[in-house]
Amino acid sequence: MYRSHNCGALNASHINQEVTLAGWVQKSRNKGFLIWVDLRDRYGITQLIFDEARTQKDVFEKAATLGREFVIQVKGTVIERESKNAAMATGDIEILVTELTILNAAIVPPFTIEDETDGGEDIRMKYRYLDIRRNPVKNSLLFRHKVAMEVRNYLSAQDFVEVETPVLIKSTPEGARDFVVPSRMNPGQFYALPQSPQTFKQLLMVGGMDKYFQIVKCFRDEDLRADRQPEFTQIDCEMAFVEQEDIIGVFEGLASHLLKQVKGVETGKFPRMTYDEAMRKYGNDKPDIRFGMEFGELNEVAKHKDFAVFNNSELVVGIAVPGAASYTRKEIDGLIEWVKRPQVGASGMVYAKYEADGSIKSSVDKFYDQEDLKKWADITAAKPGDLILVLSGDAHKTRTRLSALRMELATRLGLRDPEVFAPLWVVDFPLLEWDEESERFHAMHHPFTSPKPEDIPLLETNPGAVRANAYDLVLNGNEIGGGSIRIHDKATQALMFKYLGFTEEQAKAQFGFLMDAFQFGAPPHGGLAFGFDRLVAILGGQETIRDFIAFPKNNSGRDVMIDAPSTIDNAQLDELSIKLKN
């Protein structure tokens, strides 16, 4: 037996007991006649003491050789600690060591294994197995485990069945680019890694499983932005004989359960917002509603005043920044430069300070009088002391730019408290979106999403106006879940493929198995998938999902720890019938 207790278990009630511990040397302090060693494992730290007067000579001498991260086993007696440490769970005691075994010596680690480390992100990713020993990473992985268990417990109690679906599947043309895997036994043919188990969970509904879930790995070979990973995890769910309200009810319940069990936060009924309302008020379909700064559309009060910039714009829209009328000209110029960055893309910005005395001073006073500017204030819900910021131009691009500015200002003003949680359902998405490059419609979600029944006739006359039977769950400005009622009959699915530009032959080649299944009595069904990595990060109060993934990739999609992806030798390439370009 390597240990009788873990390093976080012992306290004053164990004094005078003989114990055996094992773990890693966190640090040691040698005073010549006394050596203290902090022994660490997953559960905590226990202080060991080697006393020249009470410890056998060979044990004492061996203790003097211990370095950071040595793996050791000790036996000894629990004694009362003279200088207690209230910050440690084991701070009332220490172990007077009688036996010491070095299980594995360690070279000096490339960074300190401390909560506050001297290692940069690159070196810590290269030695991720060492980084996991640090409390911040370890605790993030334990937190992820806790959330996963709560998910499983909740869904199991709701009669969901966890079913594994294949990892080697067929490549499909919709969505992001697939990762592909060559088949040795079928030369020249390839599997794809699933972007999601979408078709399989629908087939499980055809198979009568009724309620399915899976915490599942998914894969997308896409350019990595900000905080994305090429492999990620979903809580994937599907239900049969349901309508939209049934699904929203179950998964609002799951989100409420997680907030209560994991964060101790009680939530009432989640608010709802249509896609059109979200875009109009916040400029994106995943608005952060922890704070205000709703958009105010100013076309009616800002155009036709001899200001050509506004007159020539499709949309003039502004927000009121609370308490920011005190910003200096230098601070406002900094914001103007921020929106002119290529990442945002605005050509400029108009501002108006709503002073405490009720007057309004703007950068366009030449064109607008106080009465005009008061209308701006009314529409943006500005109060004395606020700063009104206005962008104009193409409607979609302008909303996107103002949305980015709104989020940046909220961050600067401390309005995005990670311990405040504001869930929201966004519903009534467009079924299709037009792609200028390919000059055809694409499915906004995926090609199996059902249109609103009352909108189906519009597919012939106005496809862009058709609403999807789809819904997203948003939390603190992040889409944490999305789903839809699915098409469950062959005729409607064939119609959908037609409007997505598939020929009958293409639809049959790619999705014939699903179309065939629909002919054997497919029930009405729908589902939802949570982005598990993102959900855990938000609940954990962090911005990055990497902290909650054991072995993440970097921004180039590389695992720098194992040096993957890597080349393979010619013999393997020949076996797979693959020839590389020179």
C-alpha cells in the first residue's frame, strides 16, 4: 500500500497516528538540523518534518537530497504543528517522518508548479502534464468532471439514454470542413470525423430510442479564431414526439439545474427574444443581457439634416454608454480609433455628451440642434451623464460593428461580471441565409432543420423570409446551446435539399440513408446540442476554454506536447494508397 491517507486528509484528530503518504515534493526548506518538505497530491499538501535529533541519520541525509517534483513515499507519525497555517486544510499538523522512499527522482521542471507560475503559455502547453499538477488547471478539470456528472444525472433522471455514435463516418458538404481519414481496406476512399452526430441521433429517433444524449467529441477542420479548438465536446441530445416548447422546457431545466448545483444560482423562467429583435437591439444573435446599452435606431431623427454621412447610410444607430459623458477627448478619440481597426471596420464614429445640466454637446453640432440631439437621447435611453455613440452605414455591418463596441465598452466598464448569469432563448431564426460568394442559399443551422409550417409556402416565393423551427440558448453573450425541430418526412427533406442547391442525385449520394429511413415511419423529433467546453468555462468564470481541456491544441491546431500533426513514413502512405504532392 503506497498510502494510508491522501495529502489533504489529515488534521488534528489524527495526531499520534502512524500514516503512510505518497506524492510529489512541492518544495523543501533545509535549516541544517531541521528539514521541512511540502508533499503534494491531487487532494492537497501535507508538511513533513525531518528532525536531526529524532530522525534516523540515513533518512535525514536522504531528505536533504530531495528536489522539486521528486515522487516519494513516507511513513511517520502525525504530530501537532508548532506554527499552524490556517490557510491549509492540513495546517494544524505535520508528519514526523521515520521512513522515506524515493519512488522517482525528477529533473528541475521548466516552470514552477505553483498557482502563480513563471511559465508562459507556450512552455506550459509543451509540458501540459506538468501544468495539470498546478491547482488552477487541476481544479478546472475537476470542475469539468462535476458539470459532466450533473448533466448525466439530470438527463438520466429525465429518461434519456446515453448512446455512443460512430467516429468514422461519411463526409458531408454542409457546415465546416471535415477532418478525413483514409481507409486502408478501401483504397482511395475516406472516412470523415463527425462535426456532430446529427444524422445518427435522428436515426436513433427513427429507431425508437425516444430520448438520446451523449457527451461526445466533435471535429471541425476550420481556421481557428480566438478560443476555438479543432476537437471539441458537445452535450448532444434528441427527443421524439416533441414540439419546440417540449425541448425548451427540458433544456431550460438542465441549464437551471447546472446553475443551481454548480454555482448556487437560482433562476426564474428564461426570457425569450426573436432573432430579429436580437439583431435590432444588440446587433448579434447571442446578446449579453447582463447590462443595457440597447441599440437605438436613429434614421428618422438623424437623416435629412444636411449631414451627408448619415443621409447616405442605410442605418444610423447608437448606444448610450452609462456615466461616460466624463470621457476626455483623448478617451473618445481612442474609441474612434478602436472602431476603425480592421477587425471592426468602421470608417468613423459620431458622439454626443449628455451633460449633467441637461445640455448635449456633439461632434456634429454644426448639423444638429439641441432638440435633435434630445431625440437621440430619448431613442437610445440616454440619461444625463451618459455618452451617446453613433455608427452608420450598411445595416448588417453597422449592427455588427456597434455590437463589438458595446461588448468592448461593457468590458472596460466592468459590466460583464463572471459571477452574474443571464440566460436567454433566441428563437425564430431564418431558415436560410444567402451567400454572396456562391450565389445560393445555405442552411443557417443545418439542412435537417424544419421550417415553421406556416412559412413553407414562402420557400417558392421568398426563401429568405422563411423562419426555422430553431432556437439557441445564450448565456452571458455566448451561444451555449442550439437546436431545432427536425424534418421527419422525405418530401419536405427533398424540398429543403432543392432550395439548398442539391440535385436529386447529390442529395441521394450524400443523405440517401436518411431519406430512406424517413420512409419507415420516422416520428416527429427535435433536439439540442450544448457546447460543453464553453458551458464549463462560463460556469467556471473564465474566458478561455483551454483551461478546461486536459490536452488542448494551440491556435495553429497543433498539439505541441506530442508534436501533432506530424508526417508519416512512405510505407504507411503506400499502404493507404496516398501520394503526396512534391
